[in-house]
Amino acid sequence: MISDSCLESCSQSGRYHRVNCVHRLLDSLAVHRSLQRGERLTVAQGISVLKLSSMWQMDGLTEIVLQKLSNLASRRQAWIELLDLSTIHQLHSARALAIRKISRTFRGRGTDKVALGRRFGVKQWLEEGLREMVQREEPFTVEDDEMVGCKTMVKLYRLRERLHSGGCRNRRAGYADKDEAKVGVSEEFEKELNDMDGEIEIEEIDWPIPPPM
């Protein structure tokens, strides 16, 4: 239910803000009816309702939308879209959900984690991606350079060379182990990592089933 303070806030605002409040409310009611009919929720619809429920502190609606979003088809691009919009609008619960979902889709050689970690400010992705790139046995590629940038590639080449020539435990195998890679990345990328805010620990979460509204 919409609080009196919310209605009062809308009434005291200018005409534009009153109209905007009404439009958001109508959009949310339409989405709510769709949810009651069991229809699927799009990312854009979810973000629209979460903006409203966050502004008006409608916790029950927030839980419903987050649960529906968590059941989206496992299309990676949909989760990236959710992460993008939730970051822009500072919707922390939706951002946390998107980060957890995307974290289960990473495959391969670390470049994807580095690129997305920087784009969305997820420190854990950036750190893990850089360590995975240092530990890779195969050579770097042009695609790696395009994804993470020339400066990063120079640092990674330098770090690899330092670890391998400095007597790392797996020098004969041609790569550094996990601990060596972690220390090396922390030193080589210290400023960038320190400048990034800490992020949530990435772990699975089960959203509670909210009561019917």
C-alpha cells in the first residue's frame, strides 16, 4: 500500500514530478497484474517497478520482483542488461542478483571477467580475471588485447615474465600457481584494485517466497 508520506511528497512536487509519479504507479500496477496472471517479467519492467518500490519502500513488491527476475531464462545478456540498469539506477538488490547470476556463466581464460569487472565496478571479477590470465598456459591473443586493453596486457606480460624468470614453483610447467598469481596481481595492479570499492561476496542466494499481495 502506498504511504501517506509518498502521496504528500508527490502532491508537493511540481507538475512534472506529479505526472511522473502517476506514470510510474500505473506502470507498476500493470506489471503487478501481469505477475498475478503468471506472465513473465522483462528486465526493463523489473527495473521500472524496483525504482518505484525502492523510492516508496514497498518491500513486499521488491521481493516479488526480485524473485521473478531470478527466474529469468538463463540468457547471459539478460543478466548483463539487469546489471547495467541496476548499476545506473543504484538498485543494490537487483545488482547483487545480477552479479551472482553472471558469475555462474564465466568460462575460459579470464578476459571476460576483467572486462566486465572494470565495466561494472566488480572488484572480485577483476582480481579473479587477472589471476586467471596470469596462470594461463597458452599465449595471449589479439582478442585478449582488444578485451582488456594494451596497458593491461603489458602489465600481464611483465608479471608473467617476472614470475617465470624469478623461480616460481611451476616455472617448468610455464605458469604461476594460484598463490603466486594472487600476490603478483595485487602488486602489479595495486592502485586500480585499491581504487575500486569492495563488492559483495559472490554466493548463491535463495529468495524467500513472498506472501500474496
